[in-house]
Amino acid sequence: MNNFKQKALISALAGAGALAMAGAANAVYVNADGLGQALVYPYYTVRAGNTTLISVVNTTTNAKAVKVRFLEGKNSQEVLDFNLFLSPKDVWTGAIVPTTAGATIVTADKSCTNPRIPAAGGDFRNFLFLNDAASLQSLDRTREGYVEMIEMATIPLGSALATDVTHVNGTPPCKLISDASFTSAAVFATLTPPSGGIFGNGTILNALGGASTGYDAVAFDGLGYTRPNPTVAGNTLPNLGSGASKVSVVTNNGNLFLTSWSSAIDAVSATIMHDNVYGEYAFTADGIIGTDWVITMPTKSQYVNGSIPRAPFQRVWDTANGVSCDDVSLTSTDREEFVGTINDDFSPRPPSAKGNGLCYEANVISFGGVTGAGASLVTGSVNDVGISPVQNQGLAVPTAGKEGGWLTLAFTNPNAFLVGTGTSVNTTGGVLPAAAPAPVNQTYFGLPVVGFAISGAAFKTGNPQQNYTNSYSLKYSRNIQ
């Protein structure tokens, strides 16, 4: 749903007198067209010979100030952030590469950043998880995670800051982007609220392994910022829950749901709430063919880092064991329609509980189990929860031919839901009702997740030119009652 359609439908609902919800005109939603005010890149990794390339594009004719934030994959703790200033129609690119101890971001791009990224890279840091157990404090933890980019302000043409961050002969001056300047009253007076129009992509590249695959960043729009939100580099704000909008817009089965929540983070979570995740897989027993699913929960840290978990999540972050597990069930169907329920070989298991669980904020599921010492076939994740689904009616598939099928992952915690207040209309008839139903309680079941799948083949001939990988979207269902 593009921005025009979304706003038109909200206006129609509000005009019908169905909602008296503050901020409804700025309801948050996932923009299916890929443009937004905030972007989530579901996964980065520098393990197993991989590097991760990221890019962000400003499609508008105004400059933008964007917070770029890298978060480790276990508990979404920030490992690095900086302020990025995009000139009109600009694109910025960078690469996350391994270091001896962890990871770093490098770039040859000329767009302004504060701090300026050194030629050798901006090394990722572990300061925000030093309260975890000693075994969880290693910089190795920074080697996989995900990325947020959140627009802080629009920089109108003609302002001094816009001139400063706009390229001249390929290079912008970058003289007014220091913390003191960017957050000063004089500069603030020239800024306008975030206006969206950015998109991004990620690429997982293994040059020596002859493999490369990419994905689109998830775009959130309508976050409700009514004023600019400039912050200094290193500030953990803005984040996905700091927008003004506490209203979400979701479409499901021909219905448009407009729901009011108690917090902005609940509104964002509602836009990506799903009760089931679906996708294909393929693997062979010899490890040549494999599949990884990436399932990331970009709002989870704001629910599990207290003394008790907040719905819809099940368990708090365990600082001793490094997990926060949510129960799931897994049912696989192979290509000959043979169905099996997976009860074993899915770990780590939730503490004091039996069954399967997703225990991190960026989870990697490798099908066929872990193929090497702590490394899945494609990503090499240590957040890996390898499984062996039923395929070929339970027979081993040593070589390609009959491998593969599809899997349903369902969230089974009975408290995996959020309750808001809202209204909905059916949009399939092409005509909005004269008066929408009065607001009622609306329950969104499941967990807020995004992600994608990676499949690949690593032919063990010593020639990486015979290897390949590709990626594709996972599929989801919603349950809103």
C-alpha cells in the first residue's frame, strides 16, 4: 500500500467518525513499495568468510539526516552508530568486514558522516553488553546482527546545512555536521520533520567462496514525527519506538485494520506481527546443498530487558546464559506431501521448558543441521538453531534430486499477542463504507518478525565458480481478531 492510499483510507475512516484516536493521520505501517522513514536490514554477518554490503538511497530532492545503527544479533545491543547526511538523490554504501576480534564498517563513500569513518574502518564495540556474563562479552558477538537506519530530519534546500552536505564535484564540504552544530538551536530552526523516501539493500558476499546474495531492507513509514529529532552521534535515540504515532495500519485478507496502542513500539510491532512463518528449504546429507532462514525480531529488546517480559514475548533476556526464548512449533512437508512434526534437534531450548524455541533477536535456522564446527552452510551463524525437517519421507538425501520441501513455524506461547483498540473495514469491494464500525478491542496474535531465506550449493570441486547462493522472502500469515 503506497503512502497516498494509506493516508486516503485513514482519512476516510476518520471522516466517518469511526476513530477518535490521536495521531491517526500519522499511523505507522510497513511500506510495501520499500520507501520509508526507517529501514531495518534483517541480517549482517562476517562469519564463515562473509562480508555484508549495505546501501541506502535518498529518492527525494531534499537532504536527509539519518541515524545509522548496527545491533548485535543476540539481544539487539548497539555495537556502533553514526549520523549520516544524504544529499538530494544521494546513495551511501558501506561494507561490514571482519577484524581479528570482531567486525568493522568501512566505506569509500564521500557522503558526510559524523564521526567520520576512518579509512581502516569504524570498529564495532561491546560496551552495551558488558553487564552480561563474561562469556557473552566478547567482540565476537558483534560479528552478526542487523542494521537500523532512522531518518532524524529533512534538510530543506537552501539551508546552510543542506549546502554543506550536498556534493560539489563529487565531494560535500561536511563542515557543519559536528554534534554541537547539528543539534544547535540555529540548525534546528532550519530542519523539518522526517518525510521518508529512503530505501536500502543488503548483500551477503563471500568472494573466496564464490557466493553472493541480497535482500531488501524493510521500510517503516508514518512514524509520526511532528518535529525534527536531531541527536548526537552515539545517542541510542531515535529508535523504532521513539516516534509519536501510537496507531498502526495493517491490511489482512482484504481488511484494513486501524489500531490504537498504548505505546509507539507496540504500534511498530503490530505492523510486523505474524502467527506463522512459511518457507521452502532444501538440503543434502553431504552438505553441498543447504538452506538458512533468517528470522529477526527488531523490536524485541524493548520488551525483554526488564525484570519481567512484556507481551507478546515470553521470557526476559538471561544475562547468564545469553538467551531469551520464545516457544515455537515446526511442521515440515516434503515435496511428496509427506508431513512430519519436528520435536527434536532444535536448540537452544527454552530454560526450564521442553520443546523448540527462537532464543535470539536475529535467529538463523539452518536446515539439515549444522554442517561444520559451529557453522551453517551459508551464513556460519553462532545464533544457528539447526534442524532436520522431514524430507523424502524421512530418508537421507545424500545428493541432489529429491531434497526439499516447506516448513511452517508457528508461535505457540499462549501469551504471544498484543491487544489494542481500533476499527477495520473491508476494502475488497472498492467502496469504503459511509460509516465504519465503532472502535473495539483488536488482538494481534504472534510475534513481530521480519526475515528472508538463503539457499545455496557449494560444490566441493575446489572451484568457487561452481558455487551459488540466492535469497527470497519468507511468507507469513496474520491472525487479528
